[in-house]
Amino acid sequence: MSAAGNEKAGFVFTGWHMAALLVTFFGVIITVNMTMAYFASSTWSGLVVQNTYIASQEFNGKAAAIRGMLATGIKGKLEVKDGKIVYTLTLPGDEPVVADEVTAHFKRPVGEHQDFVATLIPTGSGVYVAEHDVAHGHWIVEVKAMKDGQLIMHEANRIAVIGEQK
């Protein structure tokens, strides 16, 4: 026997192997891109306002109203615990503020499927309460207080609700 007869045939990289490698490589890339495109188009749109031009035109009026509100010295304090939303409105010197209507709009920073609006009921001394379980996590809470048809308080705060609320 010759020396060449004792050699074992080794792996030979052929054109078929290269074709399979290319199809697999680009198949993974295309699959990942299509998956990312699906999630990008099916989740939160990122839309904050319907019409940015109109929102920009209203900005100065809203800023002036907020400056006027801040000049009164009115302060709000929000607490969320034990299945209750408690909001306290006071003037300097802890003088209670009486409002006709107080609402709290709870919004998740991303997505809107858990968003809700709670109407708070006055309990006296500038304290307004609503019974509502609030899921744990981060929220943006926009509170509006109205008196005699006028907005007397409008604030938005980012809060973190920790643990289960019952």
C-alpha cells in the first residue's frame, strides 16, 4: 500500500457549505430585522401630542397660566398607598384650598394600556381622596384642580409605587 492510501479524507469546504453559511447568516439578520420592525410598529407610537404646531402655539399661554398659578403659592402633595390616592392642596401657612373638582390622570411613561383617571372626593381641610388600586412601578401623574370653572392647580409628577397596593 502506498502512503496515500493510508490517509483519511478530511473535511472539504465546498460551494454548498458556503451557500448554507450565507443563507443562515442572512436569514438570521433578516429575521432579527423583521422582528424589530414588528415590535417597533406594534408598540407605543411615541406620540405625545396630536399636532405639534398647535401645541407650540398654545405653549406661551400655558406657561403664563402656570406662572400665575405659582404666584398664588398653592402647593399640592400626592400620596399613593393602601389602595388610596390622597392629594392635599394648601396655600402658604398650610391653609387648605377648597376645589370643586380634583382629578388625577395616571399614565405609564411608556404605553397607555394601564392609564386611568381618578376623580378625587373632598374629605375636608384641602384633602381629596379616591379609592383605587395602583399597580407598582413608575407613573406620571397629572393632577388638575378646578374652582368655579377655573384651573387653580395643574401639576405633573413622576412617582414610583413600590410593592403591591391593596
